[in-house]
Amino acid sequence: MEQAGSLGTHGSTGRGAPDTRTAAARVPAQSRMPERRRERDVAAGTSTAGAAARGEHTHSEVPLPSPPVRPPAENRPSRTETARPVVQRASVRGQILAALRTALVQGDLAPGEVYSAPVLGERFGVSATPVREAMQQLALEGAVEVVPNRGFRVVRRGTRELAELAEIRALIEVPVMLRLARTVTAARWAELRPLAEATVRAASTGCRATYAECDRSFHRAVLGLAGNDQLVQIAEDLHRRAQWPLVGGPVSRGRADLVADAAEHTALLEALIVQDLPVVQSLVREHFAGA
């Protein structure tokens, strides 16, 4: 009997000894799981509510996309700073293109000669890049041709090509001018007098480049009255090509030729004002033939 009591004292579950464990200790572990899960859910809910109150993201929310990170205002380039290099480059290229066109008309770029972009860049005081881009534009227009690893060769032109250009210009512009002569008012034609007079002044200087620009401006204004931009663009391209010098000399038309050509502008304008269609047709054809 004493032995049995001794075992009960050391925690055995003897039949005669009472069970001194608490009620919670006697509950199996599996039966206590729901209660612990509820405690965790309550704690999690409290934490979620606290996070939501603080503006933090919780798993029950749909996350919002983060705004893009932008550098400080003082470190961001302004729109002017961003666009300036493009504008400057386009401006330089346009100036070089205009200078090369003037050199072509003046005969400074001799037909048949090869010119490299670096050499021309040194001549104009710029890098080779804008010169090369301008030369590529002239190649599209037919003024020069690309010579691999060397540069650009100025195209040789003869009298036959000039006659072909004059014929094409007459086919395009004569019908348009005759139609305009019937529809445009005398007052509207009179507004073009300053352009015709500008060609006369330019011709008197003997500068082929100056006269070439004034000549194109007058014809562009006349054809512009038709309201067809494509027509104006094509006609001006043909006109520009007709102004390039021929093989056989840097200058094929002297001051006297330029003055006579400019006089045809004023005569043509007067015929358009009075709607003298036969004179208009005759003057335009003669004008192109002498271009």
C-alpha cells in the first residue's frame, strides 16, 4: 500500500490518488487549436486595422501603383535645355545646305569635282556632320552624287538636261498660269509687283545666287495662287535644278542675261493683270526656254 502511495506522489495516475493537473492541462492539444486560431485572428485583425489606420498596405487591399520617381526639380533639364541641341543642329544643317546651294549656283563647287565633308566643314567652320547631312540632301535633289570613301561629286550637266527641265516646267506651269490668268483678280496680281521688282534689282547686281533666290520667290508666289502645295514644291525643285551651272564654266549666264530674264517677270505680271492670255503663254514659254 505504501508503494502505491509513493507512486501517486511522484505524479503517477494511480487509482487511489487524485489528478492535480489543471483543466486546461487535461484538454487534448487538438481540441485547443480553434481557440488559439481565434486568438491569432483577433490579433491579426487588430494589427491590420492599425496598419490601415496608419495608411500602410494590408493583404486585404489592392495595392496602388507607386508614382514614378522623378529627380528633384533643380536636377531636371528644362524643356528649353532639352530641345536646344536639336534646334541648333537643324539650324546649322539648314545654313550649310543654303551655303552649298549658293556655292553650286555661283560655280564655286565645280561640276565633276569631288568634295569631302571634313574639308568643306573646315571651310565653313563647322564639323563634318552637318556638311555630310546637307550633301546627302543635295544628293537626293540630284545636285551631287556619293563617291564611297571620298565624298561627293558635283554632277555634270549639259545643255540637253537644261532643255529637258525647261520643257517639263513649261508643261506644268503654262496651263496653271493660263488658268490663274482667267480667275485671279488684277488687284491680287498687283500685290506681286514687289517680288518682280526685287528680281530686277537682284539682276542688276550681277550676283547669280541673289538673283536665283528672287527668281524662285516670284515663281513660287505666282504658282501659290493655285492653292496646290504639291505643285509648288515640284515646280520649285525643277526650277532650282535649272539654276545650276552647266559644264564649261562656273558662270553660264552673265549680268545682261539676268537683267533680260528679270524684265520678263515684269512683262508677264502686266499681261496677267490685264488677262492677255496669248501674251502670257508666249512669255512663259520664252522665259523657260531662256532659263
